[in-house]
Amino acid sequence: MANNPALTDIERIGVVHSAGMSAQGHSHPQKHKFKVENTSVSGTVKVSAQGKANAHEWKYTADILNFTNCISPEPTTRADIELPD
């Protein structure tokens, strides 16, 4: 109901609150910075991100043009992890 285009923003917020939810404003997240390094194990890389995130969700693929067939390891709270090829 909150997405009904006929509602005003004030009415929309009321619908959200009446459902027991809260409205979140738009934020401007910082750019994500990460580093990828080869390890001593062939076909394995170490990826590192800046700390302070609640979780990191990595994806990787060999297709660097269309980014298809992505492999998604389990999300982690660690800022660095080794991923196999």
C-alpha cells in the first residue's frame, strides 16, 4: 500500500508506521574500496576490504565483460578472506 502513487508522502509514512515498520531516509554510502592479492596457493586470491562493515558479500567471475556466472561464497563479517578459483 505504501507504494501506491496516489498517496502523498505523509500518508505513505503513516501506512509504513501502521504496519509496525519504520521509514529509512536515503543515504549516500561511501565508495567501496577493496584489494585483491594472489596467495602462495595456485588459483587462490586474498580479498580485503575496509573494516567497520556489518558483513561483506563477495562475488567473483571469470567473465570480466558481462559479469555472468558469478560465484557467491557465504557472506562474512571478516574484512579479509581467501577465495579459491
